[in-house]
Amino acid sequence: MSNNKPMIIAHRGAKGMAPENTLGAFQLGLDQGCEGIELDIHLTADGEIVVCHDLTLDRTTNGKGRIVEKKLSEIKTLDAGSWFGDEYKGETIPTLNEVMDLVPDWIMINVEIKYAYEGQIEHKLLDLLKQRSRLNNVVISSFDHKCVRRIKLLEPEAKIGLLYQSNLLDPTAYARSFDVDVYSLHPYYQLLDAEDVQKATESGLYVYPYTANAESDLLRLTQIGVSGIITDYPGRLGALYQGRES
Ligand code: G3P
Ligand code: MG
């Protein structure tokens, strides 16, 4: 059996056991031994970066409407925990700044840009990461590859990752076709095979598949040598590593 231990990356925090993208979910991920967290960002009407998956507030809070049309002060009045369970009542949508207050800087943060807001989010994000001296241990990913390319052009020290959900013929060749340096590939986990991983890692790319939860999938991904696994159950992946040792 492979002894490879890909980085444990908590998807939207420990999304399987806590309300996604809240401080409670990130804390639970840390408690369960994650080495990285993945989160999604949007811009508010007053230009703050907040952590939420959807464009709208409807699914994960007691509010309604588009995040970009609300000020941070209004968003902060909303409950982002009760929909998941009473014990999480009072959780709010955190700002990225608040997440960085919670998460120590040796934990990798994978910031996923959900929407570019005509390029505004790129400047705001880079300003914040520079101000917090976090550029070094943050990977900025998106399904919008033009957006992450712009990030890299704006800030050469930024680490950028390509999210994709289609079965690309040659993901490494695609990444290496960029005129900027790509740091990582973030493929949908079911589409990834050993050859893709080998070619990518030999080329110096990190490979962080999303979102694998079943033990059989976690095991397969460790065996094909990925760099990290984005999972809703970070504790499950940690237990799998411990099980190998005992
Ligand atoms: O970044 C990996 C994964 O989060 C991408 O999909 O929809 O869960 O944000 P989604
Ligand atoms: Mg995401």
C-alpha cells in the first residue's frame, strides 16, 4: 500500500459536519487535523471580501438576495449556522480577514474565486493578502482561468491554481500553455488518473482534486500520488493515515 499522505484540505471547512464556510467549520477542520482549508469568496456592495459559496444568501443564511447588493453590516446581521443545526446558531458569514485571524499562517488557504466582479475582486484579494503577509501560503484558484491569469500578472508571487470539471486531454500541457506560471491543478476527483498525476507532478505542478469523501476514493487518490485532497471530512482522511500506521 502507498504510504503517500496528501495534504488534508478541509472543503469549505469541515463541510460534512459543520455549516460550510463559517468560522465554526474552519475551526472544526483545524481540530480534525487539516493542513489546508478551501473556501469560496465574493464581494459585498461596499467592497469587502466575504466567504460564501453561492452568489446569493438564500441557501446558507436566513437572508435573501445577492451578496454583491448588500453591505457587510447587513450581511453580518444574518445567521449562517442555523440551517445546518441549532448548535451553530449565531454563526455569520465571515470576512476573509476574519478567517485569516482564525487560521494560523502555516495552514495553507486555498481561496476559490467564484466570480470576478469585473476584475475588482482580484485587486481587493491581492491587497488583503499582501497586507496580511499571506501570499506565500495561499493558493488562489478558480474555474475562471482568465481571472487567475490576471492575478498572476498583477502579482508574480501569487500562487494560482486551475479548477476544472471536464476530462482534459492533457491537463499538464494545458497548464504549461499559459504565459504565466501555474502552481497547481484542481481537477474534479473522478476524472483524475495516475498518468495525469505523474505528468503534472513531474512538471512541478501540485495536484489538489476536489471533493472526495468516500474512503475508497480517498484511498485511490493517495495511491495515485496527488499532492492534497479537498474533502468535506478531513478527520476521515486523517484516520485513514493513522490506520495505516497502527
Ligand atoms: O475548490 C474546490 C471546490 O470547492 C470547487 O467546487 O462548487 O465546491 O466550490 P465548489
Ligand atoms: Mg469551492
